[in-house]
Amino acid sequence: MAARTPNIDLYTTQTPNGIKISIALEELGLPYKVHAISFGKNEQKEPWFLEINPNGRIPAITDTFSDGKSIRLFESGSILQYLAEQYDTEYKISYPRGSREAYEVNNWLFFQNAGLGPMQGQANHFGRYAPERIEYGVNRYVNETRRLYGVLDTHLSKSASGFLVGDHISIADISTWGWVSSAAWAGVDIDEFPHLKAWEERLLQRPGVEKGRHVPSPHTIKEMLKDKDEMEKQAASARAWVQAGMKDDAKK
């Protein structure tokens, strides 16, 4: 793979999905420009952003592709695969294409993107953002999130390296870390999963994770969860734009 100079613009905000990309970029040591997207101002629905991501979600990136033309990438898993394939020539966060480890990375990458993320996201919604508390919804998604945490915990209990795949960090770890670090926000007690908790804390010691998690604003979920007033303030703010967004989407 011929090395090329990245020209990456990252469109993101402080969410578990958003910080995946900044962590990957920091782990790879790549330069990038950050554009903080304000959900409160509905910037993710503005025409200029929809040209980058037609789905109106973060994260997204643009880059200059090998043909000299601009390329847009959206969906966090797709972006992570792109960064690994295009720039990870030393396999810092990936494994050689076609290797056993590369396929195993895909297992856990899709596990997070198709399973853990959506289930934990719904646990967040019914527990924090819904206009009324619906016990069935809360229990359904919190319990499913806990089940998926159990899958990860069991897998990590058998990992000699302490990573999800192979002997070093990969985009599977990066994709999962932000969600696990926010476990309590979804109503999940991370202490129930000692191997997963140790994995979370181990990754946090990495300079790339530590720097990347604070993009585009400080990653303060742990501190917030210790302050009930601040926790409700943040939930109320998010609840307002979530409900407003749902109303706008229903009109389309």
C-alpha cells in the first residue's frame, strides 16, 4: 500500500459513536481537522451536512482519495474500516487483510455496530430521553445491553492479551470503548463485568484513547454520573432535542 498524505475533515460531537473516529485517528497519528456539529442547532440536518452524510448523523469524514478527488465516509464502522485500510500500513489498529485476526475484528466490529450500540442506544432513549417512563422498554433494552456486556466479558476472560482480537488494540476495541465507558448512563453496572471493566480501564491508559476521547469536547461522562443534578440537566437537554428531532422526522 503506497503511503499518501491524509486530508481528513472530521464532523463529530461528544458521543460514543463520535469519539470512535477521533480515537482511531489519534492511535494512527494522523492529522485531521475537527468540525463540531451541534445537535441543539440541528446542524446535522442542514443541507451542507446532508451532502456529506445523507442520513444526517455523526460521525462523518471527508478525505482526498487516491484518485485526487474528495470522498465522503459515514457510519462509524465504515469510517474505521476506511482508516485502517487506507492508512494503517503498520497494522497499529488492524491486522493484515485476509488474516484470521482481520476476520475476527470484523466479528466484533459488527457486534458493536449492529448489536451493542443499537441496544444500548435504546436503553439510553427509554431510560433518559423518552417523555414518559415505559418500564417494558427500559427493561427490554437494559437487559439486552447487559446480556451483550456478558458476551464481551466472557470473551475477554479468555483473551491472553486483554484485547478483543489478537495481541494489540484494533478498530473492534476502539468501536466498543466509548459505549462501555458510558455503561452507567444506560443503567448498567460495569462492576458486574470485571474483565470488561479491566479492559475499559486498560484502554484508557493509552495516549491515543485519552486524547481522542476528548474530541471535540471533554469526555466527562464518568464525572457527570457522580452528580445527580448535572446528570438530570444533561438528560433534560438531550431529551428536548431528541423529542424535537422526532417531531421533525415525523413530518417528512
